[in-house]
Amino acid sequence: MSKKENYEQKTEELLKPIAAEMNVEIYDVDFAKEAGEYYLRAFIDKEGGVNIGDCEAVSRKLSDALDKEDFIDEAYILEVSSPGLGRTLKKDRHFAKSIGEEVEVKLFKPIDKVKEFTGILKGFDADSVTIEINGEDKSFERSGIAKIRLTFDF
């Protein structure tokens, strides 16, 4: 397990009782380095969406728990937020919850000179994701997907 995965897993374990207490669900935890800074991001959600008060309350409790456990070697910035409307699907639980929703699939390598596809998420397994495009099912290897996220219209 990489240091990143270890940090994310330990943070998610600390976050579980906080999320339960605050009546929110954990969508994802991400530890990343951007522009020379480390960020620990916790994405939370609930029916009807989270608000700034939810994020602030979870952030305070999570910050205290992280300070107490002190397992992250690097200095980092903690962010707690909603996954947003165009949320990225990473885990099986994200895919399962999004069956029937419209998604954008971005590939590492093009298929017939196309790297981006939009369609309805029909199914997934450990190796592939299937979307319906214009009435036809198209499957993609998960290892070939750079990013898959929900689409949103305004």
C-alpha cells in the first residue's frame, strides 16, 4: 500500500464515526500534491446535498481527530466539501449509485480517434464499465479510463 493510500484509508476510518454522528456519508477521501502543497480532501454527501455548515462541522471534528492521531508526515491543507454535481466515479459504490445516470467517460487512449464519450451508465464490473450511447451499449476497460464523472445540465 502506498503512503497516499495509507493516508486515505486511515483518514476514512477516522471519518466514519464523525460522518455517522453528523448524518452524512463519506463519498471519497483524497490525498494529493498540487503546486507544491499537499491537500487532504474529504468529500461528504447526504440526501438533498450538504451545505457549508455540514462541511465546517465535519472539518472541525476531522481536524481534531487527525491532530490526535498525527499519522501524516507531510504538512497539508484539510478540505471538506461536497463531491459536486459533476462528481467523479472512482469506487464501486459510486458506480452502483449512478446506474441509469448520464456520465462522461474520458479515456487515456482514443478509440477510433475519440477520447471522450457521453452516455447512460448501464453497468460495471471489476474490469469494465458499460454505457449506452444512442441506444447501443459500449464497454470500456476500467484500466483505460482516465476519468468518469456524472454530467450535469443547467
